[in-house]
Amino acid sequence: MVGPYKGLFERPGAKAFVLAGFIGRMPMSMLGVGIILLISTLSDNFATAGAVAAVSNLAFAVAAPMSGRLADRFGQGRVIAPIAVLNALALTALMLLAGSELPEWTLYAAGLVVGATSLSIGSMVRARWSALYGGSGRLHAAFAFESVVDEVCFVTGPALVTVLATAVNPYTGLIVALACMLSGSLVLASQRATQPPVQAVRTTSGSPILIPGIALLACVSLALGAIFGSVDLITVAFADEHGIKWAAGFLLASFAGGSMVSGLWFGSRIWRISLRARFVRALALFSVGLVPIMFIDVPWLMAAAMFLAGFAISPTLITCFSLTERMVPPSLLTEGMAWISTAIGLGVALGSWAGGHLTETYGASSAYGFSVCAAFAAVIVGIGGSGLLRLPAAPSPSET
């Protein structure tokens, strides 16, 4: 590690929780695509596949702040393990039901439980970084690194689950996702020394979502999630239309790959402009970068376009989580981070549902129009409400 990343892992336990968090976080990029591949392969119905994925993401969106609040109140170590075990059982049930002759509603029920018991591991890892480096310039580099870890998951996860589901059998990708979730979560739960200290709640706000700036960030994150959810499903259909369904994961990996590259660069810089300015500029760049994917019908050109479109993802998410960390009281930090993940999850649910129905009706290329519209909605909301994101002067240029 060089530049701002140098010495980031010198604190005891930092490497261990980062590695555990990486493994436990892999399913976030595998579950949606894995569920879509499993159900669409067995039923040949993208609408049902997208709807089940949407139900799962919707349940995650509702439940994630609750698990975050429990982690703030009782400590991550006491909360992660039992929820992870329940999630493993629910995902196993979903896979068994997908291959059965039982009514379709059972898939939705299982998907709901899978989402409700999915942990926001990224939020919990970021809360650990905040406990280590809160108030210092290193937190910017730590959040940038976490965004890169997210994108590594999104580069490798979709490709891995697609190859496993198409080359081995439709269940294998989800089985690997289950193994990663359970092992990573249990190892993270065992690392009590680096978990954020349990603090008494000293705020009367009730929940971080009632803070105007956090509510605005959640609205923008909702639109971002709609982009991610719709692009995931539509890209699988795009590859299927071109007879290369096996390549869907690699197309999605291009999208995340652009974000990973930009995340490394973004985190290595000492910024002189404010977090608020970085946030709205990254949003605007993201919306413009997505436009070409509506007009491309050649797979290799699509991969290049998605790589370029992904360049603004990491800067947007890094600044979003940094703004959240600055605006949320320490006693509600994990819950505050979880609300952003919740909004993204809710958007992913909306995007999966809309993407499935639009793809069935109009085809993949036209359905990408929904993703572009969601991007421009994020820009309008983000810029229009940017006054709510003004922060007090920070002690270092890298924190403002």
C-alpha cells in the first residue's frame, strides 16, 4: 500500500476484519444474479426471477437498519452470528423450493426471509474503520479502500456466480455465496476487539433517517440502487439475447471494474473541494456515463461502455458514506451506515422488478432506459437538496 493507504492496516486486528468482511460481503454481488439465473433457468421467466430478487432486496432494505441498531446497542459480535445462521437456512430453503413443484408464492416467501436476514456487512466494517480512525484524515482512505473492496466483490462475484450457474449447475453459484456469507460473518463476529464500542444513545432523534441530510442521501441511494438492480437483470437478459448468457457476469464485472479503478485513484488523492461538491459532481458524471449503454448492441462494445460508465460509482459511494459518518451521532453510526445500504437495497428491489418487466415487454436494450432515468433522478435530487449536506469545517482537507 502506498500514499494515503500506507499504514492503514497498522492497527491490531485491521487486516483480520477487512479479510473477514470481504469474504462475508461477497454474496451482496452474487445473490441477486444467482437468484435470477437459478429461477430463469428453471422457469424460463425473467419477470418471476426479477420479482423474487426484488422481494429479497426489499426485505433487506427494511431489515438492515434494525440489525444495524441491534449492533449499535449490543455489539456486532452478539448480533452477527445468529442472523447469519438464519440467513444460511433461508437461502437453502429458497434453493430447494426453486426446484420443486410447489406454488410460486413459496419462492417469494423464501426470498423475503433471505433478504430479511441478510446483514449489511459493509456497514459494519465501515463502522469499525470509524472506530479506529474517526476524526482523522485516514478515514477518507479507509472508506475509499472499502469502496474498492465492494467493487472487487462486484467484479468477481457476478462472473463467478454466472460461470458456476451456467457451467456447473444453476445451484452452485448460490451454494458458494452461502458458504462465503456464513464463514466470513462468523469470523467477523468473533473479532470482538475491533468492533465499535457499545454506546448509550444520547440523541433524541430516534433514528438517523430523521436527520435531513441522511434522508437526502437515502433518497439518492434509492435511485442508485435502482440503477444497480436494473443493470444486473437487464445485462443478464442482454447476454441471453445475444446467445452468450455465460458472459453476463463478465459484462457486470466491467461495470464494477471501472468503479474499482476510480476508487483506488479517488482514495489516493488529498481533496481540496468539499465532500458535498465531490458528491454532486460524481453523481452528474455517473448519469452522463450511463447514456451510451441504451444504444449499444454489440457485446464487446457494451463491456467497454459499462467499464467507462462505472468510473463514477466509487467516488459517489465513498463521499456518500463519508457524509453519513460526519452527520450521524457515534451511538447510531452502524444504523446510519445501514440506512444508506437499506436505501440502495430498496432501489435494487425496484430496479430488479422494473428491469424484469421492461425486459420482457421491450427487450434489454430499451429496458436500459430505466437505468438512465434513475441516474438523472439521482442527480436532480442530489443537486436540488445539496444544501442539506453542508458540514462544519474539517481539520484536514482530506476530510472536507
